[in-house]
Amino acid sequence: MKRVLAICPYCGTGCNIYLQVQDGKVKGVYPSYNNNINQGKLCVKGYSCAEIINHPDRLRYPLIKKGNKLVKFSWNEAISKVAQKFSEIIKTDGSDAIGIIGSARTTNEELYQTQKFARAVIGTNNVDHCARICHSPTVVGLIKSLGSGGMTNPISDIENAKTILLIGSNPYEAHPIIAWHIINAVDKGTDLIVVDPRKTPLVKFCKKHLQIKPGSDIKLINALCKIIIEEKLDDKDFIEKNCEGFNELNNKLKKFSLKEAAEITGIKEDTLRDTAIAYASNRPSSIIYTLGITEHITGTSNVRALANLAMLTGNLGKEGTGINPLRGQNNVQGGCDMGVAPYILPGYISISSPCEKETEKDLLEKYEKKYKNKIPKTKGLMSPEMIKAALEGDLKAMWVIGEDILTSEANRDKTKNDYTAKSLSRSKTIT
């Protein structure tokens, strides 16, 4: 058998794997030992990731709907038909009558081409993918606070932390290899603090479990920040050299009530104080979070509050520290970096008219020169807005690339039922 080095296509951990190939077919999967992420380990999803390649249900050719049946036809016919339909819609209804949804399971190159096709060819910013739904608060919040929307530390660095604050995350089930790193850290003496309404499996390994009331995360984080300043555990040298707005934060926290925070979160004031002191004093400390923080109406504020917590204590830019969001699908980060969103270009350049910053204006002009076409300057539709527009008849076509809308969108049954009812009642069908 031939071994082909690859990366697991499931979550954002990025485990290295070897595909075992024989006679042009993948027969099995083995973990790679020569890396610092999975180090010869794989979860059950990783071991089964190649099953889809030869699965009998896998689509291998284009299908077109004729009546109630999907009928096979050639790639040339498929490409010509789609191009023709898009051209007709642009001519009759305009570019914004088309929406494109990319996939966080495709490569950076494919993601880049997805947004480029939408903007430079179709002429619309109606382009989105699932990362904007789950981790857009991370992108927006961390860029505003730190200048970058990704993890500040490598995964292997988790084991160098003396304290880990795990909030709104269940890596034991969602990111098993990262859970393995966390357990290794605990074995070495790291204090694990779990903040979660549920008793997740890693609670068995933690020093403290703060079983907060759902949706009260921001109160808890701000309470920790207030206590750290009160106890004079803030890193004044780090703040002076690297941070802005400390006085404004401090003034707001002075008005913040710990008693009210305890009532709203369901966590006693003494426990809040012990947690804040542990995180701030037993350094280096690492923050790990996922969708339990971001998928709230206060998601962006939650992320910025966590960034404040890390900056207050100087837990950035060093081994074992950082604020580390765990991505759900294998290339959520790439989808954000490549600009597959209705309001940013690759590299997190805002789409606005006029541009808020002179540098962004220059970069926008560079993109237009490179694309040899104008880029629309107004924000496009997000995926839920695309579905709403499709149901109302304003969006005439959607190109969905490697994404299951019913899985990623909220209110699956309503989306499915409304779409079915509307599409049957309209003369035009969304292709």
C-alpha cells in the first residue's frame, strides 16, 4: 500500500493522517506521529474520515431535476446550463438576485475563488459560509481587540499552561484530540477551570466547575476582570506597553456590581473571586472557548470580554497563554481569512462605501485592478437573509458549494417547509 500524507477533514484541530492507498482506492487511515498536534492519535471521526470517498451514496456526476426525479447529465451540459441561467438572471433581475454559499470544508484556494467569482464575475457581495454563523463573533471581536481573528497560541502549547479557563466548550466530544492535550496538561499539574451550564466530560478533570446560568457568560467574565483589578493582579507593565483603553474599562468596572453578577450567573461571589485569583496568579493561563460563547446575541461582546481578561493579566504572547477559539469544521479559519462573507474581502478588508480607512480604500483598488473588474461596495446578504429573500422571490438563484443549509441554518423545519411551499407556488424555481 502507498501512504499519502493528508489532514483530517472533520474539525478544526488539523490532525495529520496517512491515507492507505491501493490500486487507486483509499483502504484505510492511520495517524501521523511526526507532528505536534495529534502525535499518533486520532479520534473515531478521524479513523473513519475516508469512508465517504468510496461510499455508494456519494454523488459522482451532475443531476438535474426533471419532474420529481433527479436525472444524470454531463459536466459540459451542467456548466453550460448554470452559466446560461446565471446570465439570464443577471440580465433580467440584476447581480444581487444571485447568492452563493461556500463551505468551510473546502480548501483556501477554493474559498478564495468562491468569493472572487461572486464579486468579480457575478457582481454581488451575496456570499457567505457557515463560519459567519458560528464564529463571526470571534473574527469581529478578536480583530477589534487583538488585530487577528484566530488562535493566539498553537494547540500543542495548551500543555504549557498552568491554568486553563475552558468556557462554552466541550472538546471531549467536539475536539477529542484537544481534550487529550487538556487532560495531558492536567496530568502535569495544570489547574482546569470549566465554565459551562452542563456537566461536560472534562468536569471530571477540573479543579473548579462554574455551572453558570445559560447566557450569563459576559457577566461572569466582567466580574473576573473587576476582581482582578480590585485584587491588584492586573499586569501593569504589559498593559502599559501593549494595551489601550484600560482607564475606560476600569471606570466602567467600578460601576459593575459583583452581587448582581452572582445573582445573574448563579455563581457565588466567593467562587467568582477564587476563580479570578486562580486565573490571574497561577500563570501562564490559557483561555479556550467555542460556540457556547459565540452563538449568543452577545457573542462578539463575550469574545471581547475574554480578550480583556487575557490582556489584563498579560496572558498573551507567551507560551501557555492566549485566547484560543476552537473551530468546528476543518477550514472555518480559511473561510474567514479568504473573505467568504458578505462584508469583508480576503484579509479582513471591510466592504464599505466610502471606505472607513485610507489603507482599505487602497487595498480595495488593488483587488479591483487584480480582478480586472469593479467590486460592489455595499454589504451583501448573509445566508439567513438569502433564504428569506429566496422565499420572498427576490433571490432567483443560489449556488450552494459543499454545504448543507438545513444542518447549518437555524429552524430547520421552518426553512424546509417554507421553501417547499413557496417554491411550489411560484412559477420560477430556484436552481
